[in-house]
Amino acid sequence: MKQLRKFYDEIIINRTPPKNIKKGDELLFGGTPFQWVIEESGLFEIKNCIVSSEGIVLKNYFPLKKFIVCFRQDFKNYYLKYILKIIFKTKKINLPKEENYILIFDNYSGPNGFAHWLSDGLTRLVEVTKELKNCTVLAPEYFKHNKIYLETLSFFEIKNIYFIQKNTSVFLNKLIVPSHIAESGNYYSKNIKKIQSHFDSINNAHKNQLFERIYISRAKAQRRFVTNEEEVVKFLSIHNFKVLYFEDFSFKEQVAFMKNAKIVVSIHGAALSLAMFMSQGTSLLEFKINNDNKNCMFFSLCDAANINYYYIFCNGAVNTDRANNFDIVVDLKELNKVIPMIISSN
């Protein structure tokens, strides 16, 4: 494996605490100091390797952790499964040797993992814009059937796309792979600014439909709901918030909404990944389930994008242990305290 170029050096990031941080909640956002280490990142070339339909890169039939977005314990527990699946359960295809290939997606950016595609895919795409013009991008088959993924790719000049079918592995003479800019759920400000600059071309074609204060509802999603949303919406409407269902809009429209909003409110979910397109100095309020000390990605994103981050911990019910599958009840008294605080600061 050869490094072609470096994106960023390793750096220690000191995050700004949430604007409404309460005593005792510090440990739920990484502790004091709010400090993270972001490892060095760059572009690499790998020869004679395999790529699975899940975006796993294998060299000598061993998965390369450097290019997999997962927690270390996940890798320890499941790497053997990847190996056995590649050897015994997948169709093998040899791709033309004369072509140049680049890999962006990974095992966490699944059909229902759009937040990870934005956070762990888009962050890398913006670093390899020159290479995309001369390479065939490897993408999973489900990209073809979910237009929002293809729409994100449409903002880049790409030579060609090869879709890896499910339960198929491709053998490559040479592959170019960008490493992840940061561990999943963490962000680097220089990278986020580069994304914002790249998407500046999105104009305000629907300016009459854009709003300064928006509430993004998950009522049309498959899981993770605000069970007292009717009361929440009633309160927010008093403060001139517009209710939006992002499932009804294209990726371009979603980006436009976020670029023009001054205050965004929503429950923890993929829509908040679009905060990377919000303007500096704007504000975001996230509804989180009580005692959640694992899902801090939107706190991290807001800090990297210089957005004022607020939170409300909510009572709720965890439906399963997987995929943050929970429903919550928003404390309206707390909401009544935080919203005026945000409005006055803006």
C-alpha cells in the first residue's frame, strides 16, 4: 500500500461545549476537556486487492481496517465473517486492468445509512475531485435504486461509475482509496469548509419556499419518532417555524433549506447530517434520548462548521438495541426555555 498524498495531519481538536450545557452533562458529550484526536488522512494506492459489495477492501484476503468505518470492536468481532463471505459466498469478477478505479463508499453507508454516506463518503469525495475525473468510481448496486445517493454524486465530475452487485466481489489490479477524514461521528473543520465551498453552486431557485426557522419531522420515516410531535409543532409554530418532511424533497432542495435556515430543530437522525451546509453562526437544536453518550456526531459537526449547538435530553423508549431505534417525548417546559434562548442569540 502506497500513500499518494496527504489530506490532513493528525490533530487534537478542542470542541466548544453545547451552548446550553448543563452541569453533569459534560460526560455525555465526551467529558472535559471536549477533546478529540483526528488521525492523519490521505489518498492511497493498493495493488492486487478485492472489494466486496459492502465496500470492504481486502489485501491477501484480509480486510484493511484503515478503509472501514466501524468501531474497533466491530472489526474485531466481524472481520472473520467478511473473509469467509468473500471466499465462499460471493461471485468473483475481474475488472479490466487498464482502468483506474477509486472507492468511496463503505460498510456503514448502507441503503438506510444516508447519514453515514454524507458524513463518511461526501467528506472524502470532496478531497478527490481531481481523481474522480480520471477514475471509475466503485459504488454499491443500491445506489442505482436510491436517487438521493446518485444525486450527491451528480455534483462531482466523474468519469464513470461501476456498480458492484450484491453478493459480488471485484478483483482489481490497482485501486485508489481515500482514508476517512475522521473516525465516524467526528469531523474536521477544514474539510467541512471545503464541502460548503463545493456546494456553493446550489442557488436559491426556490427562494420563496425557503425558511429561516425549520423543524424537520421524522413522521414519514420508518423509525425514531417524537411521540408528542403535535404539541411540539404547535409550540414551534408560535415562533414561526416551518415543518418540513425531507423525504418529500430532493437532495438539492434539502441542501438549500439548510443553507438558508438560521435555526434548525429535529430529533437525532440523518437530516441533521445536512447541518454541514448551514451557515456559520446559525443554530441547531437536537432532541436526544436521555443519557445518550454515544451519538455525539451532530455536536461534533456543528462545532466543525461553527454552528451553535443546543440539545434537549428526552424521556423515551428504546425499541431495539440496534441502529438508534428509539422514540422520545420532548419536554415542552424545556423546549420553552431553549427556543427563546436560541432566538435571542440569533
